[in-house]
Amino acid sequence: MLNLFCYSGLNFQDLIVRQGAIDSPPKTPFILGFECAGEIEQVGEGVTNLKVGDQVVALPEYRAWAELVAVPAQYVYVLPEGMSALDAVAITTNYVVAYLLLFEMANLTPNKSLLVHSAGGGVGQAVAQLAKTVENVTVFGVCSKSKHEALKANNNNIDHLLERGSDYTSEVRKITPDGVDIVLDCLCGEECNRGYNLLKPMGRYILYGSSNIVTGETKSFFSAARAWWQVDKVSPIKLFDENKSLAGLNLRHLLFQHGRADTVRRAVDRVFALWTDGKVKPLVDSTWALEDVGEAMQKMHDRKNIGKLVLDPSLEPKPKPATPAKGKSGKDKKPAKESSEEKKDKETKEEDKKTENGDKNGEEVTNGSDEESKEKEKESS
């Protein structure tokens, strides 16, 4: 086990966990987060390949959103020279997922074409960059229209940007009538059917997420059921007849349930080598204080981020606007009503004050009259 002082990455899987839509969620209370990077502060017994002071990135199962994190050594990776902790959390999970999708599962080779959903997100950008390390690969990216201009201005690696929610399959076929060789889908639901139908013979459809089930602020049985219902049940005979493949990738299961830490480590090493060679560069959308994680998650929930969201424990939280005190009902508190005794005392004090002021005024008037009489007496004498 290692103790790390760290940055943390924010991933869409964190949203799914927060809503309770993940399989086998941990018992509450627990700490979210699957990715962190920083400096080793302490090394456990039996760890020989790591030491205090090493700069590393780690992929724990939960508990990453903290200043200090304890992680088993098999899920910790030493950073290459020159890579900062910020770069590490921006690159590791997203680019490892993208690398496994493209090169371990889709077998991407020159002259192929692929379509990726959520092209403006962290994994979508990683897929586009890694795909361009292979000669003559055409990338179609589907994302919100509001992100298109920003992506085009940011040295975009996507050849054809398509609008989410539109009839993008028709747009793809206008460019390549036969369809595409690879579809990478993180949405699920009806996109599964569209993606499968876009495949050429020998094409591969790979599901690596199910973000369509995250529609509201809480877990929605209706959204999950709709996503399941919209997916056609594909028979193996149909795959055989059409020469197509279906596959899936779940990095968390690969690491913690299937025991394939060595596979992930090879992918990490390869991604770090590509970063060292300058062939990939992570895109960071924004960094947030740990206290502002709710706002950061809302930005991801609303699909407004372009690139990676990062949590930095050294940042000060944003100042919160002052709000009036709330009562039990949640409404602004009203001034407390005066009791009858308090009201009576108040009225008595006001009457005493009026009387006192009247006496003073009377004295002033009387004094004035006496002085006038004395003046008249002097004149007459």
C-alpha cells in the first residue's frame, strides 16, 4: 500500500456512482474517485519497485478524491520524466481506455474509419489523438453542436464533426456510403442500433459506457429501462451472416474483477511513451477545488466540458454568495412576533419618551415668555 498526496481526475463513471446506477456500489458513506496522481509519502511492507518521493499516478477503486490516498502497488504507475501530476490525471484513465479500445479490441490499422460518441469529452479527445498516430485514419466525432467551434479551434483531430441528436448516420453515409469500420459508443440505448447498422462488413462495434442512463439528478429506473429496451437483441447468427463484431470494455471490471492489471500496465506504458514522443497531449477543460466538486460534476452532467475535469486539493474553493438564513420549512426567516408583554413595554417606553420631550419643550416656551415680560417692564420704566 502507498500513501499519495495527489490531484484527482473526474470521470463520467463518478456521476453514475453518485446516482447509484453502478453495479455493486459500496456502502455509504464512502469517498468517490478512481484516479489520482502525486508524490508517494509512505510505502507499505513488501513494496520494492516504488519509494518515497516518486511521482506517480494511481487507479484505485474509489477513494481518489482526497489529499492523501492509500493504493495497492499494482495499481500505481511511475510518471515519465517531465510529466506533471496534472498531466498524469488528465491522460491516464482517458488515454488508457482509448488505447485499449483502438489497439487491443478494434485492431485499428491504416486506411480505416471510425466513429466516436462524446467526441468533446476526455476519452473522445484521446481516441481522436491516438487514432491519428495511425496512417490515413478517418475520424467521425459526434458531440453537442455548442462544442464544435471550440474543438475546431483547438487543433482538432476529428475529420468530420457531427451534431448529437441529429440524423448523423445519414451524414456519415453521404461521406462514406459503405459506413465505417469501427464504432465506439459510450451512450448505449438507441445509439447501439444506429452504430451497429453503420458498420461495414468486418466492422466492430464497441460499447465502453452507458451515459444515456444519466438524465436527471438522481437514479432513474425509467432511463435505465428505456436504454435497455432500445437496444436490439443481436443473435450470434446475425453476426455470423453479416461479418460484424460486438464487444465491450469496462476498465474498472478489467482491473478489479478480472485481474488484468498487467494488461492495463502495458497500456499505461505505451500511452506514456506516446506522450514522451510528443504524439499525444491531454486537453484539460478546467481544475477545481475539492470543495467545488459538486459544481464540477454538474458541468460534466450537463455535457459542457471539453476535455478533462481535474480536482486540485491545493486550490481555494470559490466564494459562495451570501444567502439569508432558512427556517425549518426552507423559507427565509421572518422577524419573530412580539409578545403582548413586550408590545406593552414598548408602548409604555414610547409614551414616557413623548412626555419627557413635551416637558422639555414646555420649559423652553416658559423661559422664553419670562424673558419677554422682563424686556417689556424695562421699556415701560
